[in-house]
Amino acid sequence: MSMQEYEIVNEGKEDETCLRKYQKRCMLDMHQRLSFGPQYGFLSELESGEQFLETIEKERKTTTIIVHIYEDGIKGCDLLNNSLTCLAVEYSMVRFCKIKASDTGAGDRFSPDVLPTLLVYRGGELVSNFVSVTEQFNEEFFAVDVE
């Protein structure tokens, strides 16, 4: 076999190898770009209104923060905490937090009829709020319903 014949036969294999290397490098680059920033993966308890404000204000501008305002003994609050615990594992780049309404320092604003409440922040700004969120669900609900 001549050198020209060898090159013609192996030309496709070299192109395929180069293409696979290129694809692999692109996938690694994309993964690194998408996985930057802090990883959370859990539902954290905020102990006070000051800690609540600090969490919102000092978090990275690109991080989404979901805060569950709850109170013990309120229908749906425990189920929502369980659902958010599951979602926090699945969406580890989102910061999931919970705080008792009585610990916010503004407990009078959160009467039992508006709980549980979800607040969504990004860049220090309130993006969305969901008041009496469990009214949208059946008696029993799961993480997929909340998602």
C-alpha cells in the first residue's frame, strides 16, 4: 500500500477521532460554564430577620434564593418543607431556605391564613412571591407538584 492510499483509507478515522476529541472538549467547557458558583443541595434554616436580610443581600447576583416562610402547626408547612428539601438536592445551584414567620421580626405581616409563603429572590430583589401556596395543591402534595 502506498503512502497516498494509506492516507486516503485513514483520513476518515483521523477526522472522526479529532471530532470526538473536539466534542469532548466542548462538553467539558460547557459543563464548567454551567456549574460555576456555589452548590447548596439542602434546605437551610434562617434563625432571624437579620440573617434573612443578610442572606438576600450578600448572595451572588446570579443565585436564585427561595425562602419558605412557615410556622409550626400550619397546614401544609411541613409538607412544603419536605418538598423543598427534595428540590434542594435536585437544584443544588438554587439556595433554598426556610424561616419561621415569628423569627422574621415581621410576624404580624404573616398571619396563619397567608402561610406557607414562598419568596423568590435574585440579585437582592424579590422576583416572585406565592402566598398561601398550599391552596394550589391537593390535601397531600409532593416535590413534583411544587416544582
